[in-house]
Amino acid sequence: MYSCGPTVNNFAHIGNLRAYVFADIVQKTLEYSGYNVLRVMNITDIGILSSDADTGEDKMTAALVREGKQLNLENMRALAEFYTEKFKEDLVKLNIKEPAGIYFASDYVKEDAELVEKLWDKGYAYQTSDGIYFDTAKMPDYGVLTGGKTKRDQEHVRINENPEKKNPEDFALWKFNTTMGYESKWGRGFPGWHLECSAIGLKFLGEQFDIHTGGIDLIPTHHTNEIAQSESATGKKPFVKFWLHSEHVDMANQKMAKSAGNFVKLGTIIEKGISPPSYRFWLLMAHYRTKMNFNWEALEASEVALKRLYRQYLDLGTDVGQISAEYQNKFKERVTDDLDTPRAISLLWDLMKDEKVSDADKKATILDFDRVLSLGFADLKEDEVPEEIQKLVLERQEARKNKNFQRSDELRDKIYSLGYEVKDTDQGQKVYKY
């Protein structure tokens, strides 16, 4: 399994991170179903331009300028490593399993060049004044992911910004750069953006592999071009058996994007006092092929719902019983039905309410579900209640004992104002941090 990794010219935003929550669910659902999964991911740290037509500003170079750093490969790599570490920290916070291999594109320029040479020798490549291009006319089924060249939506047909290209859809395999880049037999420059995923996928997963994931925006160009160059180089079809894509997270009905400046970082969510698993929970409440529109009210409601689940889980006690076969079968049926996480989460609520299942068995079954959902149930612990709150709770208990309900209510409100909630149960008062 291959996942398209981030372009590390800045912090990842929460729209980017949806693709990695999705890939995580894919992997964990397969593992839940008994498969062994080898997943790798690239890190784009070279060769990505601002336009899909292989023109415009180099994104990594622009990031160096933005941060006031000298333009050289050493600084580019240092910048990439910094933002890669921040990206990995986000994966941990979202309970995303790190792929078995995460590889910087800049470490595999040799493999890129060898792939270009193979395509050149087979007659799929040609040279212009600014680089080496793939001739899409040589591949009859180019554009198979979008229904073929003649059926594609016009919005997916790139403008021919380079008059030297034979076809508007032709894409760069190598872009010349006389001031910065890597040496090659064609001249100094950078490998094309699409090339890195083919080279890394072929190196670590072979000429044909099972699954490739990414965001839906990668279909018309990046993934289409991966197929073209990989299958043309190896002569084998298909390069990938299953292409899986997650939808966007929009901001005010516009695609969230670093370039547009309308993005939210995971750190911003944390600064507002919302936990990263609450964002994961919000994503899982929609199908991965459903576009989502981010707003703070929806995320806050998601956190309230997740905290309610956490509270109910903790109230089940400390004993862990047996997994309910009935609920496990239903859960497996739902997550393996095109990763239907919304219905899987609804099953979690059903389980909580089912009085026929013992508390201990509920706990075991929830932990089983969380092998896929990864909402962090196994790590939950009762909050330590500060001494100040404990004193107020005892004072409230005494007020209720004396039937002074006005004072009892006043103390409950004071406890709530300090960030805790007190509930009266058959076992006495229980205090929760909200």
C-alpha cells in the first residue's frame, strides 16, 4: 500500500491530514480483517511547481525565500526535515499509525533519473528547452482514472502553457534548473513531481502493488501521470490494483489550501482547547468520499459527543470481559463496506445503550472497535479531582443530606464554573472534568 505524502514546505493543515486519517483507516480495516499490510509513503521535498502544467514557482524554493534562507539544496533539505517532523507529530496526535517506510524524494533522484532514461529509451520521452517530457500520445489509455482522454472533464485538461509541448497533457519528467538542482545526463535540474511516487513505489513495493491512496485532487494529474510513466516503463498493467481517494475538507465552501491561506493547523485546534481525537472523530462521522465543510461549531459538537462516549466508557468499570460476537460481526460488516465509518460509530452508540450486553463485555467490544477507529479508549483514565473541588463536592453532599437544595445547586454551579461536573447516581456523587 502506497500513500502520497505531504509537500513539506509548511505545516500540514487539517484538510491535508484528512488524507492520512483515511489511509490509516484503510490500513487498520485491512489488518482488522486479517491482512498483513506493508505501507510506504513519500515526502515531497523537491521538484514540485505551483502549476499542474509544470510551470510556476517551485514550492520548496518559495518556502526558503519566505523563511529568509539561502537557496541551496542543504537548506532545502533542512527545511523539509523540520516540517516532516512536525507532520509526524500530527500523525501521533491523531492516532495515525506511521507507515513502515517514509522516504524523502530527494534521496531517490538516482532512481528518478533511471526511470526517465528507461522511458527515453522506449520512446515515451522528448526534450524541450526547459526539460524532458512524457509524450502522452504514445499511451492510448492515458487518463484511465478520469475516464480516458476523450471523456475527461474539460476542467481537468491543463492549459498548454508551454508551446514546445507536443500535447497539452504532456508532463515533465525532468525540469532544467541552471542555478540549483541535481546533475543528470540531460542537464542540471529536478525530477518531475509525479516521478518521485513512481520511483519510490517501484523500489519498495515492486512493479505492481495493491493499493494507492491520496486526496481526490490528485486524480486528474498526479495519479494519472503516475500510471502513465510507471506502466510505460515496466510494460505491466495495472501499476496499482485499487486507487482510493478521500474528499476535501473545505473552509467556508472553498477548498482548504496553503496557497490560498484559508487553512487551519492541528495546532490551532489544540490552542482552542479541542483534542486532536475530536477532529479524527469529526472526520469519521462522514464517509471518506463526502466533502466536508469545516466550522468550529461542528468540531466543538464533535468533541462534546466524543467526551460523552469517553465518560460512558469509563463508567463501565475496570473489568474487561469478552468481545460480543454479534456486535463484532456488525462492526466488521460496516467498516469493510467501503469503510463506512459513520455507521460503525452509530454502532458504538448502540452498543453503549444495549442492556443485554454486560459492562465488561461492552468494554472489550469497544476496545476491539478501536483497533480501527483509534479514538483512544484504551488510554483513558479517570481525571484526578483537585482538592478544592473535592471539598466543594463534600460540602454539597452535606447540603443535600440536610435537604438544603438551594445551597446544593449553588455548589454544583460553582463546581461547574471551575471546569467540573457533578452528577448524582445510585453510587453517590460522581465528578467529571468536562
